[in-house]
Amino acid sequence: MRPLSARVLTVWSPPRETIYHALLVDPSRCWTVAQVAEVAPGVSVEAVRSTLHLLLGDAVMEIVPRQRLLTLRLAPDGADVLGRTIADWEPGHTIGDMSGAKAGQR
């Protein structure tokens, strides 16, 4: 598995965890920012947009061509990359609770 080059994508946060899990529910699905925001309760549209653009820049997601709105899908190895990233997070994290975060990641 290739590592993520944008370090921020590897650091646990409640919004990032929610977004990653939403994307992994159906790895072949095509997404707009609004659709991800809709299935990621409590995550701002700005956080979704920023995260998706970073994932696109790291080639974890790819643009779906011939769509009026920016539409993305996981790249062929995208689900593996996100799954490994989630697995690398320290055990004990729960959505909305940063008490288990490593020092310097809060």
C-alpha cells in the first residue's frame, strides 16, 4: 500500500473518521461534496470539501468524467489506503471523542 503524502490525511479527527467510513460503505459509489456531507452527520460542508480535495490530490480519489458537478470516486486502491489509515489510528478512538488522540494530534 502506498502512503498518503498529505500528513493531515493520516491524523485522526472525528470529521475525518466520519468521512472515511462514509466513503468505505460503498467503495464503488460516485460522490459529490453534498452527497458526502449528507451522509456524514455533524461534519461541515467545508470539512468535507477540504478532505475530498486532499484525497483527490493524493490520488486516493479520482474525478468522474462528464459530470456537471465535481463528482469523485475512490481510486482503484483508495479503499485499501483509507482502510489502512483507519487501522493505523490508535485504538480507542470514537467519533466525537478526541481523548484518545496521540499527543500533538488534537
